Amino acid sequence: MEAELKKLQIDKSFKARREERSTWPWILLVVVLLAAGGGAWQWRNAAAAPAVHTIRVRVPQGDAAAAQRVVFNATGYVMAAHKIELASKVIGRVAWVGVEMGDKITKGQVLVRLEDDEYKARVAQQQGLLDNSKALLAEFEAGSRPQEIATAQAKFDQALAELHNAQVNLRRLKSLEGSNGVSQQQVDDADALVRSRTAAAESQHQQFELVKAGPRKEQIDAQRATVRQLEGGLSNFMIDLSNTVISSPISGTVLQRNVEMGEFVTNGFVGDRGAKGYVLSIADLSDLRVELDVSQGDFAKVMARQPCWIVTDAYPDKKYEGVVDLISPEANRQKATVQVRVKVLSPDDLLKPDMNATVSFLSPPKSAADAATQPSTERPPFRVPATAVRDGAVFVAENGRAVRRPVTAAKTGNDKEMEIRRGLIGGEDLIVNPPESLEDGAKIKSTEADGPKGGA
């Protein structure tokens, strides 16, 4: 019995192991929560906008006075002021295309022809209907011919003669009435014939008068209306025929050729692989704009007809003069920006639509000497702190973000400075000591560095 009771006793070491196994999941949960909190804290710190120091890049030597006028910079895209997607007004198959992408065109130049056999047939059919209607109108307006009048007169005279004969016969029978040679039936038949001949003569008389009078005025007016209706239909078909020839409404450049010979064009619904909605895309490249979004923080610095510099990423050493041409009447709530368009005053063949461009907004000149200072097309090199250049590029602050700009830099006699020969135009807010973790497009908080705001 004692041996059996000992078997029923609880082993204290087993109880301790069970308590240990029930405790370690809670310990693991606490460790995971602490690690997650630490990771979230690190991620939040990493995602927070770092504070950076910036200086305003100043162009030395000849362009220094003009560079002092730079208020702020913004990036955008070159665009044609009036881009036209030239479409067809009629449906049809392309028979001929006379231009290629990049061709210079003049106003009124024939660009595309559509097959026109069907439209020519419609014109011919409508022309036949119109000719027939005009001939009928001329017949109405001319009235009855003399032969028609003479025929009606003859029929009327014949009816009168037959009536006279019937009346004579009736009088003769009535004179013999009462004798045995004439019956009452014969008298009645003669009387009925007289009445019939009288009605026939009256009918022929009315027909004769109608022939002499000719067609009614209402008939002539109705036929004239039919002629006008057919003339309108013919004009419509002729317009459709002329629309098979597509001409340029402006002088410009072909940006895109959208159709080939044999393809079908339509003026209705367009599918991905179906008929084409437009044939060519054209624009006047002598009238270019730079479209950009200006943050609401800088919008107060923009004004109508404000002078600007324009530099493209493709040609960073070439400046174009510009002027603020359009300021949007409303802001973009989601992006907190206002759309601005800057007109390029003297564009050349190097500028292409959809190019990236940087616009430097300038303050108005304060004196005649400032007004005479014009931004040169060839920018002289200028100097920046050496700490701003990293791996052949610099970071500039634009609209609260760091934008990476590849540059061509060279060393100078001063180890603290480097000479920038390509990549910047002047007026940018340059980040002096960009953090190693700073990436293109990252959010930043910029503060101006102490000391001069430009190179030597």
C-alpha cells in the first residue's frame, strides 16, 4: 500500500519544469514587442526629414549681378503652347501619308488623304436627284405648253358638240311624244343623255381652265423647297468629300505620325487595336512654354511677366530667357502647388517638348544698370564648398525635398572649394554637407548656413 501511495505523489521537479515551460512564451512576447517598438522608433527617425544647411549659389564675375536677382528655382517640363492632335472629320481608310515625324509643315499643306470613291459616288447620286428636281421646277414655272391648251380646248369643244346633239335629239322626241311612234322610255333615255353630256362638258371646261392657268403657286413653292433641300444635301456630301483630304491648320512641326497606309480612321469611339482617332500630332515649336508646379510657399514670389532663366537637363550650360506667361487661377489642394507657365522668348531647335527644365525666377531690375544686365547664354564656372560635392553630384533643396544634380567639378587651389563647370545654373539652394543616407527626392528641413551664400 505504501508503494502505491508513493506512486500517486506529485514530483516537485516536474512541477518546476512545467512552470518554466508556461513562462517562456510570455518572455518571448515581451522581447518581440520591445524589438518592434525599437524598430518603429528607428524607422520613424529615419523617415523624419533631416535638417540640412543650404547656401544660395552665386554666379561669380560677369553674371554675379544677374545671379543676385534669382528669387527661387523650380523644375518643370517644356511643352508646346498649342499642340494639335489632327483628326479626320470623316471615316475612311488611309490612302496616302505625305509627312514623317519631325518634318516642317506649312499652313494649308496636304498631310493625309483618305480613300474617296464612296464619297464621290454619293456626290454623283445627289447631283442627279438635284438635276431632276430642278427640271421639274422649271416645268412648273414655265406653265402649260400651247399644245396642251389646244388639246384641252378640243376636248371641251367635243363635249359641247355631243351635248348639243343630245339636246336636239331630246327636243325631237318630245315633239313626237303622244304619238304611237315614240315611247316614254325613249324620251327618258334622251333626257338622261342630255344631263350626262352637260356634266361631261362642264368637266372638260374646268380641265381647260386648269390647263390655261398652269401649276398652282403652292406646287411651285413646294418644288423650290425640294430643290433647296437637295442642294443642301449635295453641299454636305461635297464637304465630306473635301474632308478626305486632311491639311495642316498651322505652320509647325510633325511631332507624331499615328497612321499608316491602309489603316482605318474614325471620328467616333476608338479602341486600343481598332480604328485610329487622330492621324498626326503637330505643334508650332517656335512658341514653347515651361509648365511647372510652384509650391504655395513660393507662390507669393511669382508675378505676371516676371523675367526668368530657363535651363534644360540636356543642355545645362545653355540658358534661355523667359517670362511668366500664365498663372493658374486655382491651386492644387493635394499637391499644395500652383501651376505656372513660363514662355521661352527665343527658343531654338535644341528645345524639345517634354524635356526637363529648371526655371530660375528673377526679381525685377531696380536700376538701369540692372536692367542692362542680361543672362548670358554661356555660363562662366563658379565655386562652391567642397563638402557639397559627393560622387560627382550635389544636392539642391527644391520644394522641401533634396534633388540630386550630376555636375562636372574640378579642384581649385583651395581645398575647401571646388569649381562647378556644368550641372548648375546659379540661384540654387545648395546643401552644404549632405548626410550619407540622403537620397534623391527625400524630404528635408533646410536652414541657411552661416557665412556667405555662394562661392568665392
